[in-house]
Amino acid sequence: MTSLEPMTRTADGLGTAELPPAIAPFDLKAYLKERQATVETALDRALPMAYPETVYDAMRYSLLAGGKRLRPILCLAACELVGGTQAQALPTACALEMIHTMSLIHDDLPSMDNDDYRRGKLTNHKVYGESVAILAGDGLLAYAFEYVATATEGVSADRVLRAIAILGKAVGAAGLVGGQVVDLASEGNPDTTLETLEYIHLHKTAALLEACVTTGATLGGASDRVVEQLGQYARAIGLAFQIIDDILDITSTTEVLGKSAGKDLDAQKATYPSLLGLEESRDRARQLIDQAKAQLEEFGDAAAPLSALADYIVARQH
Ligand code: FPP
Ligand code: MG
């Protein structure tokens, strides 16, 4: 035995060496599987069929079309990290997926990206027509806020209100809507700068990922400082997420992605790879993930899920 190995004194004082129980490495695959199942069940229950069936059917079609459920899982993980429970954050986790889904329904419309496939299925407007798809998106957006307000339990009204305000800001012109407007305006513009591209990604993608983590932490009872710190983690993974999305659009296939590949080139969209090249874009994504993980250091092992989720974002293939 070397002096570095731990030794536990036994009752007989003989000092039999006993290693402390090994800490199992964090199993992200099992964690994602379990959380995805929780979220699927919760989403299905959150939005039952009702009259008028056409719009409820359209809302459920896109909401329950699978997907990684990364946003709700981030929300639950942040809530638990700061000492809250899954139950406190579950309605907001569902609301975040409703908002994400509605943004994709609208993003795929003929007036925006005009896409035929999403999550391996026909897009909402291809199945239900454009008017119903617009309304299904609107219905999901409104219901997301109603659901947080009415279904959240075990959290003070003040914290629920703060979570609702975070969601509103992330969705509106200061967030997703603003990012999408600049994205559409810069399509086909060869002079789009890296600064504009970063604005687009931070608003169109990172704003909602940030809201996932900051609502989760807020509902779990975190201090303002911790909410802000976790927000920085989320902004960095959000930007990295979109850089990887840009890379996959070039390097992957429609089958693997479940949505049309090669669209950015067709639409002459400025992307990280088009401005920086593939290798530098990958480096940038890795640097951002390191920056994100640096924000988690003070939480130690408790932050293993958020840390592993950050790594998963750069390693993902779809
Ligand atoms: C996908 O980007 C689209 C988004 C991340 C969000 C788009 C936002 C809107 C349509 C605004 C929604 C309105 C409200 C009120 C929230 P992409 O086209 O780069 O990626 P894709 O390849 O997955 O389509
Ligand atoms: Mg699109």
C-alpha cells in the first residue's frame, strides 16, 4: 500500500485497508432515456384531445412527434441542481417543449423556411394545411403560458411569475422572434457578418435554452446569482448547439437528421462553417462547451447531468 491510498481503521485497530465505494461515472444514456419517458408521459397528459379536434390533433401531432426533449430535460436538471424537485419544474418543462414545437411549426411554414420534413415526419402544414398549422402554433404558445400558471404546484406565486416573465422574454422580439427576423432578413445576403450570425444564434436558439435553465433554477429556489451563472452556461451551450446544427446541415443526411439536410447552402444562409470553415467551427463549439462547463465547477458532482448534456450537444449526430 502506498501512502496515497486511503486507509480506514477497523474496530480491532489493525488498519485493514478499505477503498471508499467507487463513484460510478454518470450514465447520460440511461439518464436521457428515463427523463425522455417522464417528459413524453407528461406532454401527452398536458394536452389531451378536445373540441375542435382539428387544431388539437395538429397541436398533438407536432408536440408528440418525438425529438430529443433536450429543453425540458435541461429545465428539470437545473431545478434539481439547485435543490428543487422534478415535480416543481415539470409543467414548465412541458411548456418549453410546447414553445419549441410551435417555433418549429412556424419556422417550417412556406412563408419562412418552407420545409416538408421535421423529426422524420411531414411538417405540420403539409398534413393540416397552412391555416391550421399557424393556429396550432398559436394554440401551443398560448397554452404553454396557461399551463405554467395553472399546473405548477409547490412553488411560490412569486417564483412562478418570474418563470413566466422569463418565458415571455425568451419568446418575444428580445428572443426567438428577434432572432428569426434577423435570420430571415440575412438569407441570401453574402455580407452577413459573424457578429450578425452570433446575434441570430443567441436569440433564435440560445435564448430558449437559457430560459430552460433559468426557469428551472428559479422554480427550484435558486438565488439570482446562481440563476445568472446557469444562464451563462446555457447561452454558451445554446451557441454551440446552433454551430453544431450548422455543421450537421452540411455533413449529415436527411435520413439521419429527420429534416432536410443541405438547406443552408440552398438558401444561401450565412452559417458558422460558411464564415469560419468546418474545423474552426468545431473548435469554436468545443471552446463554448468548455466555457459552459466552467460555470458548473462550484456545484461539483451534482452538476454531472448538466455537464454531460453540454458534451452531448457537441457530440450529437442529429
Ligand atoms: C429553427 O431554425 C427555428 C428556430 C430555432 C426558431 C424559429 C423562431 C420562430 C419561427 C419564431 C417563433 C415565434 C414565436 C412566437 C416563438 P433553423 O431553420 O435554422 O433550423 P431547422 O433546420 O431545424 O429548421
Ligand atoms: Mg428551418
